[in-house]
Amino acid sequence: MATINDNYLKLKAGYLFPEIARRVNTFVEANPDADIIKLGIGDVTEPLPQACCQAMIKAVEDMGDRATFKGYGPEQGYGWLREKIVAHDFQARGCQVEASEIFISDGSKCDCGNILDIFGKNNTIAVTDPVYPVYVDTNVMAGHTGPAKDNGEYQGLVYLPINAENRFTAEIPRQPVDLIYLCFPNNPTGAVASKEHLQAWVDYARQHGSILLFDAAYEAFIADPAIPHSIYEIEGARDCAIEFRSFSKNAGFTGTRCAFTVVPKSLKGKAADGSDVPLHPLWNRRQSTKFNGVSYIVQRGAEAVYSEAGQAQVKELVRFYLDNAGIIRAQLTAAGIGVYGGVNAPYVWVKTPKGLSSWDFFDKLLHTCNVVGTPGSGFGAAGEGYFRLSAFNSREQVNEAMARITRAFSV
Amino acid sequence: MATINDNYLKLKAGYLFPEIARRVNTFVEANPDADIIKLGIGDVTEPLPQACCQAMIKAVEDMGDRATFKGYGPEQGYGWLREKIVAHDFQARGCQVEASEIFISDGSKCDCGNILDIFGKNNTIAVTDPVYPVYVDTNVMAGHTGPAKDNGEYQGLVYLPINAENRFTAEIPRQPVDLIYLCFPNNPTGAVASKEHLQAWVDYARQHGSILLFDAAYEAFIADPAIPHSIYEIEGARDCAIEFRSFSKNAGFTGTRCAFTVVPKSLKGKAADGSDVPLHPLWNRRQSTKFNGVSYIVQRGAEAVYSEAGQAQVKELVRFYLDNAGIIRAQLTAAGIGVYGGVNAPYVWVKTPKGLSSWDFFDKLLHTCNVVGTPGSGFGAAGEGYFRLSAFNSREQVNEAMARITRAFSV
């Protein structure tokens, strides 16, 4: 009799985005003429850089010609892409990362979940609260937690609250934790971490033998030159950190699918017999056995991000979204609403006005302004009283949304 | 202190294909002028169908234009692709499969491994011997086995021998097993299963509450109209089978990456409390949480496989490789070497002549004929004394390889 993975039954049914969709649909049915503006999910709206498109058309042509056709590629990704990544994203910033430590994948979300395959079942896991839900759900599915408590937290996970008081950077935990998810620039709060803050995490991790799972999917949005883009800018990080990167948000690859994960060869975990085991060969074995590499066509598109034209086009895209974020910040501030983030990140983290709950503010924005955002409480209990607005939309829509909010909320 | 997944340490280091590469490299270093012909790994050699290339170029253009740009797609795949698959691959063959039961993915290898996520840890797993190594290795990594024994088998797995005596179709086991991997047309033996044989498996699975994991990646090569292409052609299979399909071998997508998995809504597994839980929502949750869908560009390429031009081009590709297989069969037979498979499959399973071991035959072929194949023992203990030759190469290379073998081995 085949049995199921019972851990899946612990997952809460009402996931955030389906509930948002349900409320929006109900409103639209009752108000079919409403002009809804979505600043909710973190999906880009602008087209791919032309350099990427040109490279992918050339790659499709390669695939149609026997002389240049590509069958199975390396599961880890093509050398020409791994080398450009290393040179541009790491060595140019003074980070010691080798091409063989880069694993090309079809998404950071996939990698964030799949990375748990190589770790033991007995690790203590720490996440921030609020947090990107995938970190939590994949640990629930892997059996690393107990059941959900009434407040939505899962037993056995260590939650590190982030809020305005600690500038949305978690305090270093007092108890020992083994795997720690950090996301900077942060989803959902838009916060960034200083070099000193990251150094404190690296020092903690090295002292306790912990591994930092560092999600840098939004690093391209860092405008402040003092803020690190990679955890490997921090002394000692090669001994304690795995980094996740993506082409989704810098080059608009959310529908094209390419990302990468960095696993330094110096990184080790403990085996049951107490010996130290390098993690690089484990992840390499995981990817070789359960993955077949990213489409040649898509890898050629990602490579073009590093061309001169590609770099200029990506910079322009990022600037466009950051300017949107700046408009959101300025308009809300003028309307007397508190805002965080949105300076080095595409997310603005809004303090709900008049003490409204996250969902009450959601409903009010939807009904009064026909604007859709994301309730902060959907990212965790400590997100209550906050609200996420994303900068991914046209300038016209962002301006219109802000005009409506200003009219509705100005004091 | 972060711990590792100790199950990875059970994996045998010497994986088949690296060992082949090592021996080939050693030979080439000593014989730099040798003209090596590779009939080893199962990678296609002919270019993509033009219909697929045209569709992908159009899709890249879509991505470069704001009006037609696509961000995140459905994690399960686009409806237009799922519907074409259902109409063409299933309903046209009388199988009851709905579009919502199709999950588009980036590879069958990935799906075959990832599917274990939704099952319990206490299932008894059955594989054939010889077998596609991914089924075994992913179960080792998931902790479903004990350590490897001296003969290379893993403790706790149930091995079902397939050989010339049982026509490379395993006998239905006497003991209860919970998850059963079946691959038809078979990799590595090239064998196919009759409707009666598959009906016996479905009947067994329904009687024992087992799940069949049916790998049909090579179904396009079935030439005999009496052989089922899908497990869902078998009465009752919707209650006990998951099917894996791929565009890799029919349309040459090994480097383009697209596949799909069918999880019928009627399929159930047992929860710890003894209740029956449908598997479809579990796999849907797994994919939504740990996967972000296949590239829009690639899905458009896969869709073109179902166009009139695409169908004609795929048929021609398959015919080309099957003719290669026919040449291999005929030439080896004429040389007095026993062959199996290669009629409804791109693999010819060779009985090594003169009682040679699989690796001795490998070395002899390499050194005498400069031809590379795959030792049968690499697929499991019962593959000893066999050898896999693949039909994926140019006609010229196949003819040349066969001429060399005929000269070397003819009696």
C-alpha cells in the first residue's frame, strides 16, 4: 500500500496569493467596470532586454542546424555562462568564487527548495518573520517542522522577527540554529543589510557550524555603493554560506527561467559519524541525478546579460523599476503614510495607516482605490500591520495608483 | 552544527558514464588519431524540427515586446500546451486524461526523482534489473534504501530481473511492493510491453494499493500498432499509475528541455491515519512551491510538435533513428552476435559474443573498432553479459561502426 508524505498535510490550505485572487475576483464580479491596478505579486512587466532576445534567436537557429545543434548540456550549466557570472558578479566585486562553484538552474525558488535535499533531517531552521513563504513551506514538506500553530507559525521552526524597530534586520539568535535563511535586498520588506550586519551573521555561522542560505535574487536593485551585493563580500562567508541568484528580476526572466546557486568548495556539513563532508560534491551529485541543466537557448539569453548592450539594458530596466519605487515612496509619504524599503529594492513596505490590519487595508485599497497589494500578515505574524507594494508596473499605472491612494488617504 | 543527508554517502562513487569517459579518454590519449564513433549515451544528434524552431523564434519575439511579454506562467504549464498534449497523446488513443492532470516540466529525469517528494518514507520500492540508474539513485538519496551490497545492489530495494528468458519484461512480484518503476519502451534493453503484460501490472497494483511509475519517454519509437503507448490505455490504470513523458527523444529536446508528467485525479495514497489522500493536489502543491514552470519560449516550441508540420518532422526524425537501429540489428545478426530491442526503441541490447563480460566487450570494441557503447552491467547486475548500443547518430557513422564490428567479430 503506497503511503504519502504526511508532512504535506501540515501545510495550511489558504495560501496568500490564492486568497488575494479570490477577493479581487469577488470585487471585479460586483464591479465589472473597475479599473484595477495590480501592485501585488513580484512579477516584472517590461519586455526582455533586446540583447537577450537576439542571443536567444541565434541560439534557436543553432538548434535547427545539425552542425551547431546542442543535445544534453552539462547539468551544472555551460562553462561560458558560469565563467561570465564569476567574472562579472563576483571577481569584479573582489569575491573569491570559481566557475565550478556556480550551478545554473531554472529558478531560485527551485534551488531554495531543492537545497534541503543535501541536508540532514535534524537541523534547526531559522527564518525571519515576515518571510518569503517558500522557505517555510519547503521545510514543512521536508518534515523539518511540527504542525502549524494557531498563529500560523510551525512548531520547530525558529522565527526571527524583523520590524521597524530593528530596521528589518533580524537579531542574531541566542540559541544555536543550523540553517538560516537570509534574503537581502529583502522580500517582502525591501530592507538591505550592511556589511557589519552580514559580518555578524557570518561570524555567528562560523562559530556554530551553521549554514547561511543567502537569497540575493534582488541584488541588482542595490543603489547604495556601501551595501554588499553578495554574501561572499564578507570575510569568512566561503566557509558558511550558499548564495542564490536569479535573472528573473534584473533581466526580467520570470517567464524565461534562469538562475544560479553558488556552493563554495570550502563549505562543509557534519555527517552522522561526526566527520566533515564538503557540500559541493553533494549538490553536484543532486543536480547531476535529479536535473538535466537549463535549456541551451535560455543559457545563451542569460549570457547576453553580461554583454555590453545587455548590461546597459539591464541597468535601464532596474532604474525604471527603482524610479517607480521612488514615486510610491514619495507619494505615500506625502499622504502621511509610513514607508520602508523601495530604495535598494523593488518592494515598498508600507505601515498601514490608522492602525488598520493588513487585510483591512487590503480591502480598503481594493474597494476605495481599486489598487491591489499584498497584506504583510501573509508573510508571517510579524508582518501584521504592514503591506507590500511592488514597483513592477508601468509608470502610468504607478502614477495613477498613487494619485488614487493620495486622494483617499491624505489627511 | 549543520548536518548533511547521510544517504548521499551510500551512493557508489563510480557512476557508469564517468567511468566510460575515463576509459575513452585514456584510449584517445594513447591513440590521438583514432576515429572514435560514439553509440553510447542516449543523446540525440539531429537538429530540432523546423516547426519548433519557428515557434520558439516567434516566442522570443513575444518576450521582446511589452504587449506580448510573458512573466511568471502557471507552474503546471500553459493551458494551450496541456490541452494539445491531452488531445493528441491521450484522447486520440482512447485514454481518459484531462488537461489539468498534465504537469509540464523541464525533464523526465527531474520528475522521476522529484515525484518521491510526495510519497512516504516507508514504501517498498521495486525496480527492474538492469534499470535506468536514476530510479535507484534518487531512492538512495531519499533514504529509501540501506547501504550498497558487494554486487552493487542496495539493501531494501526489490530488484526484478529482466533477461532474454522473460523477454525483458519482469515477472509480477510475489511479495507486496508499493512503488514500481516500469519503463517501456525500455531503457536500456529496448524491450516493449504488450497490453496483457501491462494489464497484469495494473491488476497487481490495484490489488495491492501500489503505484506504478510508468516512464514512457521513448513511446514515439513504438512502431508495432499492438503495443500501448500509454499506461492509460490499460483498464484501471487511472487508479494506480503516474506516467512520465518527454519531448527529448521524439523531437530532440535533450538540450531544449521539456517534458510532462500525468497524475490522474483518481489516484490515491495512504496517509499515516489510514485515510486515502488524492495524489494530484500533493503533486500540484509540490510543483507550485518548488518549481516555477517551464520557459514560455520552450513551451511554445513543444506546442509546435503538435502542429501538422511538427508531427511530420517528428515522424521523420523517429523513422531516421529507427532505421539506424534496424541497420545495427541486421549487421550484428549477420556477424553472429545476438541482439534484442531496436525494433520499437532506439536502443539495441546486445548479447556480448564469446561469453565476454560487459566491460571486456566495451574494451574490445573501443580498442579494436574504436566504437563506444555502454556496458550492460552498468545498469545492474543482471545486465552483465549485455551491451547497449544507441541508434542516435548519423547514418554514415552507424554504417561505419557496423562495418568495423563486422570485420572484427564475423566468424
